[in-house]
Amino acid sequence: MLREIYATKISNVATQRADVSHIVSRYLPVGTSRSKAQEFLKGLGEGTIDESASQIVYTTHRGEGFKGNRRDILVKIQFDTRNNVESITSHIDKSNNL
């Protein structure tokens, strides 16, 4: 999944951001249990996971290039009252720190 996200072309130069929720939802569809979502995100190994009662937020930062360019991923998963995935918001940001 991360390979697909990192390969996403960021066409909006103004915001340097691309919505990648459609990629994440193929791996964690609505209705997936909280425990399976946690297990999947922990298995990715690269990022930081912050949890609360109603959501999990996964973030990662990845350098690219020699001048400090970065691609940052944010995956925010909201859970319903039965602790199943209710919605996913995900994007990749590109920052050019030249």
C-alpha cells in the first residue's frame, strides 16, 4: 500500500497534496474491525500510530532526493459504535525544502 501511495502523482502544485483515500480503502474497506485495522497499520512498520476511542491516525515521513524533499502520509480512520471502520481520510503531502 505504501508503495502505491508514494508513487501517486501530486498534480495540484498549489497545495502539494493528493487524496489517496481510494488506495487505503482497498486495503481497509468500510466495515473492517478495529483490531484488523490496527494489525494492518502496525504491519506497515514505517509510521507513527496515534489512537483514541473513536479513531486511529497513522502518519509517516519519507525523505526523497538530496535537497530535503519529503512525502508525508496521513491516514485517519474513524470507527463507528461497534468499532468497525466508518470512514477513511487519507492524503499524501509533498514538501520541497530547498
